Amino acid sequence: MKKILSALMLAAGMSLSATAATTLLDSSIVGYSDFASRLADFGTRKDSVAITTDGGNLVLSGTTFSQPVSGGSTRNNMTVTMVLDLSKINTPEAYTALFNAKGGSTSWGAGLNTDRTLQGLWNNAAYSGGPTTSALGTEGTLTISVVTGEFGTRIYLGDSATYHTASSLKFGGVDITQILIDAGLADAVEQLYVHDSALSQEQIGQLMSEIASVPEPATATLGLLGLAALMMRRRRA
């Protein structure tokens, strides 16, 4: 039995070592490879962040997620990336916020319109210059990255080559201390990562590749159980 436990610990260590090599995931402020668990497993400040429920929102708080850029600029640089299960998103009667990055009384984020297109948000209201033109589907998963910085806002859909730009949607002047996610969409979020920098197009491609390589929690568990069963059979033989 000790040998089996040692093997399992070694396998877990190897898994963690492989995870550590995913630099953009590790360089996030906080990251959840299994958002339903509410336990952060990536990020430089993952131990500081907590998720609470406040009214109709899940609230990530406990650290500063983004600050105005130094060197004369007051713009916040930040990237919020989500993996969404499209089958678990109900088409809203009015827009629904996927997230709002909040600092004081000001907020910025992305939401879903009544036609299932993504929508830029400003102060928890639809931003007129930020909707996408193609509706999301109702099946499968989709990775989106919403990036804001000096250039405005980009919403990447599925890969680094497909994005919508809202050049006038620029957020700054405050410390962002909360990320609010509509509680009704919480089951649709499979993974979530927050960066306090405006990731480049190339970095978005790298990040999405790293996210795609993260094993699902059930898959990782079954892998360890399979290893344990194999060790037991070898021991009996």
C-alpha cells in the first residue's frame, strides 16, 4: 500500500510539474481550472482571493486585480478569460453580465445580449460601441478573452484570430478590487483566469493553448484511480 501511495504522490507531483510549465496561467492574478470548485489553482495571488455571494452575483475579492498604469497613463490594463459551456447559458430577456470588473462606483466588463452576442459593458449597462456581430451557439464550449488597455477593448472568441474591437471602451482611474459574475451564469463558467495586463494577440493564442491542455478534473481523478488499480494488479501478480 505504501508503494501505491508513493506512486500516486509521484504522479500528482508530475502533474503539478507539468502545470507549473504553463507560464501564462501561472502569471495570472488568479485562475480556476475547475470554477465549480471555487478553489483557485493558478495565479500569483490565488491564496488571497475569495469568492462570496452577494445578491445575484458571485464576487471575487481580496486583492487588487488591476491598477492604473504608471508613467503618466491612467488606463487599467487587464485581461479576463473564461471557458463557457454554451449549453448552460439561457438566452436572456435583457443583457446578462458575464463579469463586471469593479472599482469604487465604476465598473467595466462584458455581457450577453438577447441575441446571444457578446456586449461590452460600462457601469453595468450596455456599452453602445461594443457588441459583437455573430451570435454564440448553444452547444459545446467557447473560450473568450476580454482585454482592456490603452488601445481600448478587444473581445477574443475561441482563438486569437477572431476578435471584436471597441477602441473607445477604455477603463482607468481606479483600483479594480472586485470581479462580479452573474450568479445565474456561474454553472456555465468552466474555467476563469484574470491577468492584470493587457495580453497581446500572440499571448492570447498561447493562453488559449495552455487552457486547452488543462485536464478536466474528472479526467485527472480517473487517471489517478486507474494508476492505483494498475499498481494493485501488479502487486497481486
